[in-house]
Amino acid sequence: MVGVLFVCLGNICRSPTGEGLFQDLVKRKKLNQKITVDSAGTSAFHIGEPPDPRSQAAAKLRGIDLSKQRARRVEAKDFEKFDYLLAMDAANKDALMRLCPPGSEHKIHLMMDFGEGTKGQDVPDPYYVGGEGFEVVLNMIENASNGLLKEICNKHL
């Protein structure tokens, strides 16, 4: 089983969107018995809360339901459980590197490093932008999710 953890600051906008989109892709490719997907935040701001209603609404337009997700914080055991810890931006990647036990650094990546033509880019936080910012995030994560799945299939399946 290959484990994938999507990570942003509060686990209410970008990382739950990543979890939902990637889980949908995995199910459509009939790989849900081989790939496990989750999300978490580097902060404790929103523990136990559902994803932002705007994230849920944007995902729902694509047939993806985020409503059952609840925000949680990255834990030490995540570095053992997951093969890919995907930070939505450089600040969260840095936070993961600080939390990371020695020997697990290779598991931490920027999400957009898997996108076509987006290596090194951040997924912008739509929390304060609103509106179409959530659609931009969906498009970016969808692009990178396709590349991520290709890598997982080539390296692990």
C-alpha cells in the first residue's frame, strides 16, 4: 500500500482539496486497494473542523464530496505511515522538514513538483482570496495529481 498525505497550513482548503481530488482519481483508476490518501495541516488552527465551505462547494462542482473530512495536524507517525508527504507551498514544506525524523526527508515534496511545467511553484492559499481562487487551486492540484499518480504507478505499482 502506497500512502499519500496532502499538507497545508490549516487543513481546511488546499490539503483537503488535494485529498478529495486524488482519492477520486485513485478510485477512477481502480487503485484504491493499492493507494491510501489523507490530509493534514502543519498548524493546529482548525483541528476537528470540516473543510472550508468554499472548498467544499468548488469540489462539489466536480462531483467530489469533501464534507466528511475533518482537519487534523501532522503527527510523527505520519512520516512512517506515508510514502509521500506533499506540501502545498514552500513554507509548509519547511515546516514538514523541521518535524521530519532523520531518514524520512526523501518523502517530502512540493505538490506542484509533480505538475506539468509547475516544478517549484506554490499552490496559493485561497482562504483570503475567495471566489475563483478555489477554482485555481482545484486546477493546479488536478494537474499535479495526474503527474503524482504516474510517478506512483511507475515506482511502486
